[in-house]
Amino acid sequence: MARTLAAAITNYEAALPSGGWPNWVLGNHDRPRVATKRGQAQARVAAVLLLTLRGTPTLYYGDELGLSDVVIESSQVRDPRELREPGLALGRDPVRTPMPWNDSENAGFTKAKPWLPLHADWRTRNVARMAEEPQSILTLYRRLLALRRDCLALSIGDFVLLNVEDEILVYERRHDAERLIVALNLGGREHRLQLPDWARGSRLLLSNVEGAVLVEGGALLLRSNEAVVLKAG
């Protein structure tokens, strides 16, 4: 998985003309949501990936809440393609359901009956509720956006691939003297990651799980489904 992802990133960067600028997209209104494809834990890793790559990140609504595809009964189908070709799993309604703002009627999306159903856990998976939860995926997205604004290395800096091993993807973002390391664990096992000499003594800027640990010898213990951003110096 890490090698496939690294190849996609480097091939895209290599295909850009001089002065070109990438645009990164995790999902859209035609494709299954990232939480459906990768699960909730890896959806958080994907958030770190999206907002730390070089280029413009494009976020599809609801992904910042970890929304999954919604089951649409045959009587609820609205998508013309699914109506024309039923039963082939070609319908796009599952990723076009209402945005859940709060736990009020219809999740605060409308006072009328929405034309597609809400996801089953909308009373807890909504903006108002998750904005108050320090470890929610919404809070993670907001922290990433704030970090991207604060660090020129993330917003306009260079991208350098550092390490690719099975489930591990590590890259550097650099602008002038500011150097950051982004390390992603795309799997469910712990990994001990040896940091470059210049990154020894780095401090943690962000982790998608609580309490990332820098271990002795300039190495990072990267836990399952963990993504971290470190700052050198």
C-alpha cells in the first residue's frame, strides 16, 4: 500500500510542468467515501496525508466527520443512473446524503424532509457534537488546517520522499530553514522508525492519536494507524 501511494505521489509530481501545482482529492460526489473504503482509523491517516502533501487539498463535505456511505433503500433512490441500472451498485446517492450539523430534527440540514436519508449515527456524528470532542476527526481536520496556515513548509514548501516500507510512508516538507517530517502508518502494526540525523531532537507538532512517543536513538515508535508531523530543530 505504501509503495503504491508513494508511486502515485511521485508520478504526479514528476508529470507536472515547471511551476505546476498539484491538487489532491480524497473523495467526491461520484465515488465511495474514504471512511467506507479504508475504515475510520485510516480515514484519520488520510486526513493527515491530504493536508500535508504539496499542493491544494480538496475536501469533500462530510469526510471531515468521517461519514461513511449511507444505505439507500430502493424506494429512496434518486440517482438517475441507479434508477436506469438498478442493482449494479452504480448509484451515487450513498455519498450525497445531507450534511449533519447538529442533533436536531433532520440534523439541522433542513426543516423539510430531506430527499435522501441521514446516516444512522447522525445524532452523535455531527458538526456540533464533534466540534466539542478533542479527539474527533473534525478536531483533527481543524488542527491540520491551522498547522497548514502556520507552517510555510506545509502550505508552499517542497516535498521530498524519505522512506517507504510496507505500511510506512515518510516524507519531508521544507521551506527555507523550516523542515518537517510527516510519517504515516498505513497498517495495524507498530513500527519503529529511524529518523534522519538532521531530524534527531525533533518535536511533535501533531499526531492523529494521543501521546506519540519519540524513543531513544533518534527513532519514532509509530503506532498502528498513526500519522505524525514532526518539526526539526
